[in-house]
Amino acid sequence: MKVHTKLLAAFSVLLVTLVIVAVFSLRGYGRIHARFQVLKDDIVPGAIAMAEMAGASHQVAHDLMAYLETAAPEEKENVIAGLRSLEEAGNAHLQHERHLGRKEQEAAQELVQRIAELNSAATDVINLKEHGASREQCLRIYAERLDPTLDSLCGQLKAHKAVHMKDLAAAEEAVRQANVSAIRLGVIVPVAAVALTFILAFLLTRSIVLPIRRLHEGAQRIGAGELDHRVDIQTGDEIEQLAGEFNRMAAALSQSYASLERKVAERTAELERANRQMEEDIAERKRAEDQLREAKQHAENYLDIAGVMLAAADADGDITLINKKGCEILGYRREELLGKNWLDLLVPESIRDEVRGVFHKLMAGDIEPVEYYENALLTKDGDERLLAFHNTVTKDASGRITGVLFSAEDITERRRAEEQLHSLNTELERSNRNLQDFTYTVSHDLQAPLRKIHAFGDFLEEDCGDVLPEEGRQHLHRIQEAAVRMKGLIEHLLKLARVGMHGGELVPVEPRRLIEDVLEDLSATISESGAEVTIEDPLPGVMADPVQLRRVFQNLLDNALKFRSPDRPLKVRISARLEGGQAVFSVADNGIGIEQEYQEKIFGIFQRLHHREDYEGEGVGLALCKKIVLRHGGAIRVESERGKGATFYFTLSAASGAGRET
């Protein structure tokens, strides 16, 4: 008899039991699958989005601080890109949260609002920097607006993440409960079915007891967690088919359980990565806060090492900030000034009402801040010091004026020096007028008698030369020579006096052309003496009066030709080099040279080192060279040894683009 016939009733009961197990198993798997869908589609992406937005917000703060430090355009682009990315992430998160419920949607909308506030604060700091605000102003706005906004955003992200983490924990608990229920169903219901079958088995033939027992043992092992166990029954009847179905069910259960473990492991790994990222974000924020604290300390140090007074006052005129230099100028300690009204404490009473009125108009926005102005302030000792001010107003987020920030430099001594310089300039102008009067006197009143002396000497020699004794004629000749020499001295003196009064404008000059013109004028003397004159290139262009510079080269070359050595041919070398924006010219010769003790004396007027019978001249040429060089803002000197020649050095301002320094 077939097993089907014998066990129809038993298998009917068992089939009903297996159907119930399958239904409950499928329902348990559905619940597990639904919970994992929540993890996959809502909770985990939400937590990751919170971590990414927290990292993006800190990156925006870091890039903005870098932009305030360097003002580099690429840093600004990084800030703008970060703000745009953060705003897009917030909107995407809001769109994702819309289907979860009203509470989640409101939290997402509040998060988007915080991101918008951060965007506004960062944009205001960037605009303030681009409009020329100082680094200290930008850092203060950064601390006043961006830090609170960033803290609020991070708090919102943290709270939102906590909600997601709470949901994640709830989802994990639900998965665990569903898993326990599924296992219970997989164990309890089959055990009950086996027990029922065992009761029925006592009523049935023993030919089916062993296969049923083996199925029972297989169900127990699978229920105990041995999902890889399979039942091997080869009876050729329905029990074998049942065993095959049993094995396929075990295989499907094993695959489902493995897939479930894999998904749980993946989600766990994702959560661990999110936690690590969150920890890194917290560490980065701490580093950013430390850097901001150090930056603030550095800013205070910078204020204290500034060479001018830096101070700030609120809209009522109370001092809120002042650096070390300001305390030194005013003679107060910092704590004696902070919180005090600067109008009442520091402004002299004579101008206090006027200054107060201007300050109130400035705070009301009725007038614009003045770029530069001068005012007197009282020191602690009661002295008045004149200060030059530069100021600007400070504003809050709404654009309302909240105070004034200003720098001031003590110009009391400078103003006194300017007044003294003005007095000296007035005296110099008077001296120049006297010198012009003297020049006029020398030019007209002194030369006229000399011309008469010389003329009457000529008349006397012409009319009475034959009757004068030899000694008388010699005296007359000396009188005429003295008159001629006196005329020459007066002319040289006039040239010397006119260097400063009648000099031309300083213009770019090519020295080589002037030197070549001088050599052309002296060509006869050069040829007669057999001198060799060398010009070494390059000669840099200079700012000079061409006429006066030509006279310098002519006098120096005249001296070289005049004081040549009779023992060797004369060699003159002219060269120049650039040193720190100055052209240093040298005129070197191998003439008779100058003793050390006379090297300063020769630049004085009418200073001669030789008898007139040996070397002609009046001793004015080098004095004229010195005055011309001094008028050009340069200096002149000589290096020489007796019998070894002399080198004259003088400096002039190099023209723009004159060449390289050597």
C-alpha cells in the first residue's frame, strides 16, 4: 500500500502546518526586508548626508579663513563652490525627507535655513574683504556672525544625525526582533509539526517511521542553525519528494540568512565609516577653533607691534579697543581707557562740542567718514598732542552703524619740524636774495672799477710809457696783470654763485655725448700733450643739467691735462658703474698726483697747491665741480698718491632704465 494512502491524514495535518510555517516565514522575511529598506533608503543615507554637510560646512570655514589670510582668487572660488555644494546638499536632503513625516520635514527645512544663514554670513565677509576691509575687520565679522552660524548649523546637524541614529537603533532592534521571530517560527512550528507527526506515527506503519525521523532530525539541525544540513532520503515515494522540497527550503533559507548577514555587515561598515568621519569632523573643528584662537592672539599681537595708534569706539563713544602704541601716545594703561568715553576723556575742551557733534552725525549716518583729518588729543599729563587720523565706521549684519575704527599717528614733532623747516626755508630764501644782491654787486659794482683800472693803465702805458723808468713800467704791468686776474676771479666767483640760482632743469642725459663734445673742444690741447683719453662703456644715463654736467667733465679733464707728469705720456680713463640707483663716475689719470693732506682742501674756492708760474689757473674749477655735484644731490671725492696720478669720483642719480648694477 502506498504511503500516500496510509499517511493521507497525517500528511494533511503536516501540510497545513508547513503552510503556516511558510506563511509566517514569508511574513517575517518581509518585515526584515522592509526594515532593511528603511535602513538603505532613509536612515543610513540621512546619517551620511549629515556627516557630509558637517564636513562641507567646516571646509567652507577653513577656505574662508584661507581667503582672509591670502586674498587669493582661487581661495574665494573654493568658498563659493563649497557654499553652493552645501546648499545643494541641504535641498537634496529636504527633498529626501519630505515623505517621512511632518517632523522630519520641519527639521530638514530648519537645516536648509541654517545653511542659508551660513551662506549669507560667508558672502558678507567676502564682500567686506573685497571692499578693502582690513584683515582684523574681517576676522571680527567672522567671529561675530560666521562662528555662531556655524555652531548653530553643526548643532542642527548633530541633532538631526542623532534622530537618524535613533531611527537606526530602532530599525536594528526591529530587525533583531523579526530575526528572532523568524527563528522561533522556524524552530517551534516545525517541532510542533514533528511532535504531531510522531503522535500520528504510532498509529501508522513502522515502514515510514525512519524516514520521518530523519526528516525530524534534519529539521532540528536546521532549526539549530545548521542551515547547510541536507536530508538524504531515497524511498522512491512521496517522503523522498518531501525531503527534496525540505532540502530546497533549507537552501533558500540559508541563502536568505547569508544575504541578511551580508547586508547587516555592509550597513554596519557604513555606519562605522560615518562615525569615523564624524570623529574626524569633530577633530577638524577643534583644530579650526585652535587656529582661530591663535589667529585672534596673533591679531592682538599685530595690533600691539603696530607703529601707530589703533583704536575702536562704539556708537556712544566708549573705547572698546586700543593697542599698545595708543597707550604710549596717551600715557594711559589699557585698563584705564577701555570703557571710557574718548570724547570726554581725550578731546580738548576747546573743540569737544564740535568733535562730539561730528561724531554723532557720523554714527547717525548723516555724513560719510573722512579719509584723513587732524585733531588734538589730551594725554594723561594734560599735554595736547596733534594726531593724524584715518577712520572707518563698523556695521552689524543689518547695516546699522555700531561704532568707529580708527588709526592715528602722533605728528606733533613732525608739525613742529615742518614749522621749523618753513622758517629755515624762509631764511634760506632771504639768504638767496642777499646772494643775488651780492652777485649783482660783484657783477656791476666791482667789475666797473677793474675795467677803469685796466683802461687807464693802457692809457698810461700808451701816453707815458716812454717817460716812465723801467721800474715804473714794471709796476704798471703788474697793475694791469692784477686787474686781469681780478676780473677772472670775479668771473669764476660769479659762475660759482650762479650754479644754484641759474641751473637748468634736471633731465635724462647720456654722458658719453657730453664727454665727446668736451674732448672735441680740448682736441688741440690733447693733441699737443700727446694724451690718450679712454671712455669705457657702458656709461649709464643720469638725471642732470646738461650744461653743468658738461662743465664738470671739462674741469676734470682740464685738470688732468694741466697736471700731467713730464716723465710719461698722459693717460686718462673715464668710466662709471651703478650702485643702488646712483651712477658712480670716475675720471682717472696718471699725472703728478695729490698728497693725502690736500685731498679735501683742493675742493675749496681759490685753493691752489702750486705756484701760478708753474701751473696756470685760479683754483676755482674743483670748487665749481663740487657745487654742481652737490646741487644734483651727489658727492665728489678724490683718491690719489703723490707721483702716481689721481682718480676723481662723483655720483649722480641714475635715469630710469639706466641698466644693471655692477
